[in-house]
Amino acid sequence: MKAASSLLFLFLCFSYVFAFIPPRNLLLSNLSQGKFLTNQEFWFNQTLDHFSPYDHREFRQRYYEFLDYFRIPNGPIFLVIGGEGPCNGIVNDYIAVLAKKFGAAVVSLEHRYYGLSTPFDSLATENLKYLSSKQALFDLAAFRQYYQDSLNAKLNRTEVENPWFFFGGSYAGALSAWFRLKFPHLTCGSLASSAVVLAVQDFTEFDQQIGESAGAECKAALQETTQIIETKLATDGKALRAFFNADDLEIDGDFLYFLADAAVIAFQYGNPDKLCKPLVEAKKAGDDLVDAYAKYVKQYYVESFGVNVQTYDQKYLKKTAINEDSSSRLWWFQVCTEVAYFQVAPSNDSIRSSKVDTKYHLDLCENVFGDGVFPDVDATNLYYGGTKIAGSKIIFSNGSQDPWRHASKQSPSPDMPSYLITCNNCGHCTDLRGCPQSPLVIEGNEKNCSSPDAVHKVRQKIQEHMDLWLSECIDEGRSFI
């Protein structure tokens, strides 16, 4: 999800909602550096509308496969679900370690509309009617059957089913849980990492968690910075925007959302010192807090993290031509029609400006997509169950500093274990990414987490559940590891 809508979610095949499409030479460089297991593209003809018996249109959907660890012919198949951004390859995170341990093939399917898997040449609102989690789940079911049939053909066999296990982080983590809920016969189990299964309209817990993750000193500095910025915005907004290189963000809410998201990223992705150290030092020294915050925003959030400030501009979000920032418009559409996750300021003790409220979000939905577009979160939670999801064999895992965990299932229930990984820099998808979550740590190594043992213990539990469920799936009772 993006900071974008501040659904600052995971990246690459899991999400990265600042999703930009790297040039081909950069992808090859990442592969040579071990950041991808593979980025060789394959294509699958996918049904456009799974809910119409009369519409037979199809579109090309991108996927990847990695077979180096596959124990032919009966090893498991791990499906890594693509999220709200381009899927440019299979990332070399902790799933690679699991694949090696279990002798698994790894495949990853790009989410419909994102990246190169786009059904239309225009992203006009009327063309987005097939962009939904429900359609995406059927995409996964159709692809799973296609890939199993293709594998059987390669191995010269028929009607054989390998054991499948699904993985996803953030929004893709929710899809992983929902897939097991809706298609339990097609996967032996799911890992739902930082899975946002609860649609929330007024997500005040998000901002509250930022305050908790920041700690007293940093929280106070952030709140004072917000107050000064609000005052400056009212007196000389043009100069203030220019100071942050955000001249295009003419709507106050867009500008203040951008600044709030910049703070979020430090805690969500395990880099709290990048923000808190310079800000607390500036406050203690009596230096200009806005100047200190602007340096962080421009140098870390924009330059190092790669955020395009324009993706916060509602005029830019209204553009329907497909470009490298299309993921922002696409994810906002899903936000505005299904899940909301409106990161609004709490009524008191907030970090972000009170102008980032419910009205701002609803106005954005209508302005960007037209009249009558709003998220029916009650319908979404009724369909999937929210945190009362009635699934089985789903592992939920969250990082203690991650604000998104409050939209996840944090309490275990029968056959659905839930784990909280607690440490100072344990954020979004720590179980898969290690610490920090950005930039990528090869194989998700936990050594840089402030409590490596906390990460290791949860990973051991994940392996135990996977081994049990995969063995139960094939009725042989044998261990896979």
C-alpha cells in the first residue's frame, strides 16, 4: 500500500506502492547483486471478468518462476502474490530460504492492472471496474490451475497435484489469507505477513501507532513540527511548499498527507533513527524543526526512498494515461471502492495534521474518480470477515512498530496462529524482509533487527506450521524439511 495514500506497503511483488518500473538494466543489475531470484518474464492469458458467463475477454498477465530449488517431481509450489505495484521479479527475501529448505518451486503472479498486466490502454474510471480483490483472487485460482497443468505437461503426467502454499505481504498478505478462506482446496496453507484483512474507514490507530513507535521525545518533536508547519502553511503556503520541493501540491490536504507519510516510512520500514535522531537533536539544540524535517523528507523520503511527490497531487492522480506512476491511481481506486484505510488524525494527541481527515479522503475519491465512488468497508468486511476471518491454516505475522498491524489479525484462533515480532525496528513484513525492510536485505537476514532472536523464533514457528500443513495436504504424513 502506499505512503501513497499512504498505503506505504511492501514492494516489488508484494506491493511497493511508490511503484515505479525500473529500467531493464537496473533489473539486470539487481539480479546480479542477488536481489532477485529471477526476473525472466512469462505470460498467461487471464479472464477479464470472472463473474460474467458472457464476457470472454482476456488480458495478458505477467508471472515469474524459479525452479532452482525444486525437488522434481513432487516438491511443493510456493505462490508469491503480487500486490499494489509492478512485479518485476521474484525477490530474494526469506521466501528463498524457505524454498531451499522445503525443495519448492517459486512462482509469482503480478496483480491485474499493475505493472505490465494491464487490460486497457486507459485507466479511465469506467475501465477500472474489474480492478478488485475479488477478481484478483479468481486470477490466482485460474493461474494456479494453469501452472499446475503446465507443470504436469512438462513432467509427462496427468491429474497430479503438487502441494501449494501461498505467500503475501500487506495487501497481498490479505489476498493470501482471503485466498485460503475462499479457495481452501487450492492451497495447503497461507502466510499472511502484515496482512491488512480489516477494511477501516477512519483508521486513527495508524497515527497512534506512529506516536508509540516514535517514543516520547521523537513524538513531541514531530507534533511540534506539525504545528509549526500548519502555522506557516496558513501564512505563506507557497514558500513552505517550495521549501519541501512540493510546489505542485496546491491542495493543503495533499501537502499535509505527503508530509505525514514521510514520517510513517521511517517506522514502517525499520529506519526510525533516520527520522528521530536529526529531529530530536534539532529540538534539543533549539534549531529550526521545519528545516530539519525538510532535510529528512527531501534526502531520505524523496531521494533515497524514491518517492515521486506528484503522486500526492490529485490533479496528477486524475491522469488516465498509463505511466510509471500509474500504481498510485490504481491503488487509490481500490482504497476508494473497497478498503479505505483512511489514515485520519485522531481527535487528540495526533502526529499528523487534523486537516488529514475523513472529508479529505472522501473528497479525494470523488474528485479523482467521479461522483458516487466511496469505499463500502462494511460490505468488504462482511464478505471476508475482517479480523474475524473464519479461515484455517493461515499464519498471521506482524511487526511491533508497524502501524498497519492494527488492520491485521493480531490474536490467534484455532488453526490460525498469529505472531507479533517485537523489536525497535520490526516493521512491515519483518518475517519476510528482516530489518530494515527497505532497502532489501538479501534473504531477509534478521541480524540487523534490534532483537534477531524475536524474528528467528517466529520464523521457526512459521516453518513448523508449513511443514505440518504441507504434510497433511498430501496425506503421507512425511516432513518436507
